[in-house]
Amino acid sequence: MLLGGCASVVRPRHQKNDYEQMMKRAEKNGWVFERKAKKFQGRCPAGRCLVTIPLTPSSQRTLANRQSDIDRCPH
Ligand SMILES: [Zn+2]
């Protein structure tokens, strides 16, 4: 598998639209999401806050929890 620098790679979409929209909003605020094996990993603009977004979330609460993690970022 070839992994180059992450900046020029287009992020694959999340299969769940709710999560895709959440990541899009965060990206507008400077977050960067990287696709990993079973999840997306998000990093805030300062690179200090990390969120992990599962590809197959177990419950609807996961969405709200990840959203509040993102909102809590002070950067
Ligand atoms: Zn942050």
C-alpha cells in the first residue's frame, strides 16, 4: 500500500451521511481526517485534539459524542 503525504490525498467519504457531514463541518474549521483501518482519525487545527470516528458506529450516541469532542476543542 502506498501512503504519501496526507495533505494532497482526498479523504474517502464516510459511508454514513451524518458522520460525513460532521467531518465536513469540522474540516471547514481546519480539522484533518485520515482514513485508518477501521476508523477515521481526526486532528484539530493545532494537532492536539484527536477524535476517532468508527466506520461502523455502534449507536447514534457515537455521533453526538464525537461532535461534542470536536466542539470542545479550544484551538
Ligand atoms: Zn484542538
